[in-house]
Amino acid sequence: MTRRYFGTDGIRGHSNVYPMTPDLAMRVGIAVGTIFRNGTHRHRVVIGKDTRLSGYMLENAMVAGFTAAGLDVFLLGPIPTPAVAMLTRSLRADVGVMISASHNPFEDNGIKLFGPDGYKLSDELEMRIEDLLDSDLHSQLAKSADIGRAKRVEGDIYRYIEQAKRTLPRDVTLHGLRVAIDCANGAAYKVAPLALWELGAEVVTIGNEPNGTNINLDCGSTSPAALQRKVHETRSDIGIALDGDADRVIIVDENGDIIDGDQLMAVIGESWAEDDKLTGGGIVATVMSNLGLERFMETKGLTLARTKVGDRYVVEHMRNHDFNVGGEQSGHIVLSDFGTTGDGLVAALQILARVKRLDRPVSEVCRRFEPVPQLLKNVRFAGGKPLENAVVRQAIADAEAELATKGRLVIRPSGTEPLIRVMAEGDDRAQVERIVGDLVTVIANARPEAA
């Protein structure tokens, strides 16, 4: 069934433009509240947000929806996505909400939903919510005496800080490390620098002055140039770049070079395997992770399981097959021993622990493999299904045969835009570039197949 509202990570769109409007946000509150309103106990929901201007608007709309459905609302204010997942369980809430568009610019916003176990909702629950959103919700409203209450809670960010700090091994402190951190003017602008400082680091902070419109603006994990400059300027040992809701992380080494999520998963996977903490016999990543990571894991006697793009699919595979390390090249790192979703700060602490224990520069600790040449290009199309075109299918088959055991080809439609993403990787850079270029041309020129 075609999804009307939910994408791979909740509902997302341009603020104040359908579907990301106050009206829909209120309806989401009523619909979700209806589904999770089970039993006679007082039901509660926790709502967190990042620092976008539209967060105030959507937060108030969702409060109206949830209270109208009879749920009590606890407002957490600006707080990372993993903190919302953690507090949903800690506060015994029936549902958790994060209002954020993650790494997108401030003009966008989104709604992420968590069940009482702290995990993102299943496809089946999201489809039930979608069905309710398109129905008459008046019959779902609570009676006058059962309308919910809302209150803003203070201090719950410190629960998350303490939980994050406890993930650092007890024999490790950050004393002696100068850590530069870029909070992307987002949800972690308070918690991340404070946690690092309390663990003993000398902390240099940028991206910690949100004004509602500067989230992810020339900063954070998607724009790490500012952090690279700050690492050079302050001679920091390491740079940590979070995104707007702090569920992803990119590392900058002492030389100012970027270390992506694939390298970070290699570091954590290898470290945990040596400590006999790794479960599942390897790690979980998506089809977009570099072939070099897969080959590195093989040299360690470990496996790399691949899923569709999206951290929800990574988490689903981890849960079903007993893995405790997974993530994406973009920096979503999921460590299920510590949480239910990607957590940029906790992942960074695992990297810092490895750096301290080995007592070597970040550039040495975090360069675990040489990435295979990889190229990704997007092809915009006007309509139809170009991947079903016979000429396109043949071109893809020919490219796969040419790469054979020397590389990989991943072609997939975007989940949010009319784009086809073409990615190839292999040992021969020139071959990769030619294959991607040829496929982009074929797809761009494809005509819709006759019905």
C-alpha cells in the first residue's frame, strides 16, 4: 500500500506547507493518541524538539491533538532524538514524539514517533495512523472530563546526560583531550558540550547558538568545514560534528580530515569484538556502505549484513538477528546495548574511549580501511517508472555483469523526491565513473513504458 504521509523516518516536509501544517500535526496527535489509548491508566506522551522556528507551532498543535485524545503531555523542549527515545521508556510514557527534520535546513520539519519501548513505530502502526488521519476523528475525542493535561518538564536533559556518560567504560576518562564539538545549532547544543566537559575533556564548542533559523546552516555533520577549521585553529585532538537532532555524528581527526560512519562502525565493531562484547558475529549497515568496510570486517573474521537505506531498517535487522552494532555511512550509529536509535554523542564517546585506550592519534585509530572508489549521482525524472524501462533494465544488467566481483552497483528511487540514485563502487575508479555516467544518461533519456 502506498504511504501518504510517512517516509523512511516519520513525516517530513516544508514547514507550514501541507503536510507539515499545524492542522495535520494536531490530527497526528489525535490519531496516535487514539491508537495508544489502551487500558484505564492515565496515558502520557513525551514531546521533544530541535531548535527550528516551526517547532513551537507544531509542538502546540500536537499538544492540542494529544490532550484532545485524552493523553497527558510532558514537554521536554530542545533535546536530542535519542534522549526522547530513552525518556519515553524512562518516564513510562505510552508514546514519544520528536519534532525535527534532522539534518535538513530550518525551513523543513518533521514528526518522529516512538512506541513505549523506545523504538520507532512499525510499518503496520504507521499505516493505521495514516488510515485514521484520513478519517473523521471527532468520534475519537475524549470526553470533557477526560481531556489531557500538558506541562513543561525541567531537568530531564540531565537524565540523558547521565545515561550517555555511563556508556563510557569506567576505566576511561577524557582528561588530557581537547575536543572540538559542532552542535549544528540544534537539539544537542546544551547536552553534548556539558557531557564531554563532565567526563574531563577540554571542550571547544561551535554551533551552540541556535536562533530558530540557523540549524544545520553551514555547520554540523552535513557541513563540517567550520569544524575542520576550528580543529586546526585550536589544535584539538578530535572534532565531533552532530546534526540537527543529534542522532548522527561525523568525526574530524587532528589533521582536519573527515571520518565517516563506515570508518566509525569499523572502529567500534573491531573494538567490541576484541572485548568480546560484539553480538551477531559482525555489524549491520545499509547497501550504501563502502565495499572497503565489508572487506575490512572479513579480515577480522566478522560479517557485514546489509539492509535498505534508513536507520529503521538497520535497527529492525539488528533486533531480529541479535546484532548490537549497526549504522549508516552518513553517521547514524546504533549501539543497541545503550539505546534504541542512532545516537551521535554515545557513538562519539565509544570512539573517544578507543582513542584513549590505544593512546594514538585519531587519524591512526579511525582509519581502519582504504575506501573503495565510490560515486553517487542523482537523476531527476518527470514521471513514470524509469527503472521498469527495458533499455534501462538491460543497461543495469550489463553494468552489474561488468563489475561482477570487482565492485557493486546500487540503483534505487528516492523515498522523498522524483530522483533515481545511481551508486557504483569498485577498485577501478575510471570504470566506476564511466559506469555511473553511462547509466545516468540511459535513465535520463528513458521514456515511460507503454501500459
